[in-house]
Amino acid sequence: MNVYAAVVFLHVLAASVWLGGHVLFAVAAPALRRQGPEGLRALRTLGLRFRVLSWLSVAALVATGLFFLASGWSASQPPLRDKLGLVGVAIVLKAAHDFWAAPRASSRRGAYVAGAVVLARGTLLVLLAVVYLATQLRR
């Protein structure tokens, strides 16, 4: 396997982990919240573990993305330009969720829980758009 193929593999793997985790939470979180305090504890534990893995995935995506730009991809190409912009939006939404809304939602209720849900679902939708744009790229 050459270096470029290895970087593509790492990029796709990191994207799969980040997106797949959001899909898992979209399905599992409502069920866990309905289980009361025990389910909420499980959701918090799962969330904290995924947070570490997902930020590692984001770091890998940024690093591999920089590799692609350095290897000749043009950021002025509309699908790539739009993809990079949406990745930035997803990172901002993720940071707001992970470091503002979710920690407050675990100790309080109401608006923080709703905010955490909106941020997480928003991130999922943005990531789906990123994957769509990735399918439109031409080397």
C-alpha cells in the first residue's frame, strides 16, 4: 500500500468513526434518556468515551485533509471548498456540544438537554452533507 492509499484509508476510517458515532447516538440516546437515572448515567459514560474517540477522529481528518491539500487538491474547487466549510461548521457545532451543552445537560435539565440534542443532530446533518460533497469530488 502506498502512502496516498494509506492516508485515504485513514481519512475514510476517521470520517466513518465520527459519523457512525453520531448515528449511534441519534438512535441510542432517546432510548437511554427514557430509562431514567441509570440510562442517563450510561449515556453520559458513552458520551465521554465517544468524545475522546471523535476528537481523535477530527484530528486525523484535519491532518489527512492537509495532506490532500498539499498533494494537489484545490480548495477552490466548489465541492471541496463547500466540504471544507461544512467541516468547519461541524467542528464548531461539536465543540459547542461537547464543551458547553452536554456537560450542563448532564447536571441540569431543560434547555441544556434540548440544546445538546439540537447541536448533536445539527452536527449529524452537517456530516451527512460533508459525505455527500465528498462523493462529488474529482481528483
